[in-house]
Amino acid sequence: MKTLNEYLKENKLKENDFRIIVMGIQNAHNTLETIDFDFKKINYEGTKESLGFTTKDGDYDFHYELSKFLIRLLRFTDVNDDKALPLAYSLFVRSSKDGYRLKDLIEILEAKKVA
């Protein structure tokens, strides 16, 4: 399995990648106290519906760290995927607002599935 950093060196993120990543964050958040959002420490393979996270030490604000992570992911979005760019941007915008919750991001994913 590759790290997210290695995956991004070879691939641009498509719509399904964003779904896998956000759902993986939700699953990890249910079990890990603090998630390390360092691209070099996240195991990711785009063909599998799972991610591997490690924990982070020190001061930690989950929502702030997640927002920074989503901003960084925007740079790697496949601009030729007509669904990936609007989805990535929607996730970024919502995570930039005060008081957002992970549930808000999941709702964006669910809305995009229907659309």
C-alpha cells in the first residue's frame, strides 16, 4: 500500500477519491483520538475503500486540522473530472466555515451521490 503522498505523485484526485478519503476520515475519527493528516503518514490506495491513519501528538483541533488537510487536497484535484472539482470545492468551502462538523461533509458527499 502507498502513502497518500506517493499516490498523489502519480495520480490526480477524482470524485471517488474524495469520497474514500472523507469516509475514511469519518471511520478513523470514530476510533482514533487524534488523526495525523500528514500526507506521508496516511496509507492510501485509490482502488480500496479504506485508509490507514496514525495518531498525532501535541495540541490538536480536529476540525482545524481537517480544514487544512482539505485545502491541501484541492491542489491535487483532477480538474478534468467534472464531478471531482465541484465536490472538492464544496468540501473545502464547508470546512472553512466556523462551527462545521464532519457530518456536514458527509452530507455533501451524500447530496453529490444523488445529483
